[in-house]
Amino acid sequence: MKTEKSQVDLIIRDLGKFGLWLNGILGYIFLYLPIIILIIYSFNSSRFNAVWRGFTLDWYRNLFSGITDGRAQITDVMIWDALKNSLLVAIISTLIATLLGTMVALALERFEVRGRTAIESLIFLPIIIPDIAMGISLLVFFSLCFQLLESLTGIRLVLGLPTVIIGHIAFNISFVTVTVRGRIAELEPSLEEAAWDLGANEWQTLQRIILPLIAPGILSAALLAFTLSLDDFVITFFTTGVGVTTLPLYVYGMIKFSVTPAINAISTLIVLVSFLLVASSLALQKRD
């Protein structure tokens, strides 16, 4: 009787494992199959995405020589301007967010801070709330600030790259803080105590012990922040102004004119760069 029961338990356990594996595989297929299809159709010789006519690299060549649409001429200058804006926003927001996020992580992990619970809640808030809610809240915030400034000084400001950068810093700080804080939590307190016993002050301990040990975590957080900033569309859409276009907004604008494999080619390059940055970030996190 016990043998039969144990066999039934083993069968149930095996079925449970199989169900988990099946759910995982189906989940990954659901997430990544559309991306794989997008990449495949970026090599389609047909102008229409729905019809496969053969293999070609023309759409990638057109990214550097110009893309012609039936109703609009989209040149390589527009593409590189959009890319330049995206890189500018990503680099500046990453540098500032990495600096501020690292300082916040050190303060929360190594010092007694008043209102720690409230601060931690604010740190996790940009990660939890939907991007559209944060985008709208930033738009309302900038509008109120600009109206107040204009009423007090007469200076009129408008949305542009600075507001996009501020918006990206606002959500990147949270990701940097969480990543760096996890790295700091892994450090042995005995290392800092040994430095103090040898005569080092807090600044010397931070400069020569803590920062070198958490440097891979800081670099990993910076790569993650750069990737998120480079790919962001929703928050950028609400905080950008007239005449300012980033690469994700540019791709969205192309869709309004015509859905051609040129969009797939640009999206494929974005996915490739994002994958390389995320892979680098994960590799740095695993370093001892």
C-alpha cells in the first residue's frame, strides 16, 4: 500500500514538474516569438511585412543611405539625429542616475537614515507603477512648474531634451539604487572593520575598500540604466517637445506612414544593442 502511494506521489510530482516546464516554455514563446518574427522579416525583400518574398539586406543598407516612403521622404539625417538624441539622453541620464542612485544605496545600506521605510517606498515606486502613469505625472509636473515660473519671472519654458533627461533620471535612480544596494549587501562588514582598525577613516574606507568592491555592481547598474533610457518610449512621449525626436519616437512615427521591413531593421538593431547591454550587465553582476 505504501509502495503504491509513493508511486502515485512520484507521478504527481513528475506531472507538476512537467507542468512548470511547459508553462515556462509557453511563456518564453509568448514573449520572444514576436521578436524573432520581427527579426526574420527585417530581411524580407517585399515591401509589405505580411508577405515573404525572399532574403535581402537592402533595408539595413537603406538605414545609412536613406529611406523613401510613398508620402514622405525619411532620410538618414533624420535617423542619425534621432539616434544622437537618444544617445545624449541615455548618457546624461545614466551618469546622473548612477551617481545619485549609488549615493542613495550607500546611505540606506550603511547608515541609519530617518524615514527609511518611506524612502524605500519612494525608491520602489517608479519600478512598480505603470510607465504611462509616470509619464502623465511628469507632464503635469513640468506644466505646473513652467506656468509658475512664467507667472513669477516672465520666462517661458517648453518641453524638450532637458525634460526628457529629467524624466529618465527619475525612473533610472530606482533601478540603480536597487542594483547597487544588492551588491553592497553582499560585502563582509569585517572588511570595513579591518580598514578602520588599520587607521583608515570613513572616506578612505569608502574610496579604497567599498567602491572598488562594488564597482562591478555600479557598472552593471549603469548599463541597465542606459538600456532602459535608450529603449524608453512612453515616458519620452509625454516629456518631449516639438522638434525633439528620439529613436523609439522616430520608429513610432515611421509606423504612421508605412509599415515596411525598414521598421523591422531599426527595431532589430535596437533589440541587438539592448541585448548586448543587458547581457553585459548580468555578467558584471555575477562577477565576484
